[in-house]
Amino acid sequence: MRNVLNVGRRESVSKIIADEDIQLFARATGDLNPVHLDEAYARKTPFKGRIAQGLLTAGLISAVLANKLPGPGTIYLSQTLRFMSPVRIGDKITATVEVLSVAHRKIRLKTTCVNQHGTIVLSGEAEVLAPIAANSG
């Protein structure tokens, strides 16, 4: 079997961001910023309404890494993030990772999240250690 971690390989996951996701993330992390939780407050901000936490969106990248590419057993080493556009309740976010380089088990990946309109809401790069089984062959 050939190496499944070839440069250029891409995988994605999609999720519609719900109010419940924002509430649960706030409870789990303690991020109680009112721009995420208080509509009246958020309307007075440059966002003109509530937005999801940036790291909630970034968590979708982790889902791709853990479940698809490289997959179960992946060890997250680092991640850069650039938040490009707000994510709102009801947005369908698609997180995509693309293999940029492979050096034995160390994989460098381009990471991107886009909304249902194709707007990039988050971009960055990740470095992971692939599970041993994913790089054998």
C-alpha cells in the first residue's frame, strides 16, 4: 500500500454552528465574552450581532485531523490561526486540511475554514505527528 499522506491530499468536515455550540463552548472554556452570548451587547459591536468563538471554529480543524487526515491517533504539535471573518449562528463552516509536506511522521498542513458563501473565516497551518499506522505501507 502506498503512503496515504501524499502532498496535496485534502480532507474536510462541515458543521452548522448552533447557539448551543456557542453556549457549550463558553461553559467548557469559561470564555464568557458577551459578543458571543449577549445579543444586545453584540449588536453594539462592529459585528452587529453575536458571533461564535474563534477557537470553536478552529476546533473543526482538530476534528479533521483526528478523524480523517491523518486520522485517529494523530498528535497535534502546533497551529497558527488567522481569523478572517466572523462566524455567526446558522453558518455552515467547512474545515479543510491539506498536506503541505511529509517528513516521516511529521506532517505540515494548510488549514482553512470557509462559510456557506465560500468566504474564508479562518486560515493557518498545523503541524502534527501522524499515527504510526497512517504512515506505514
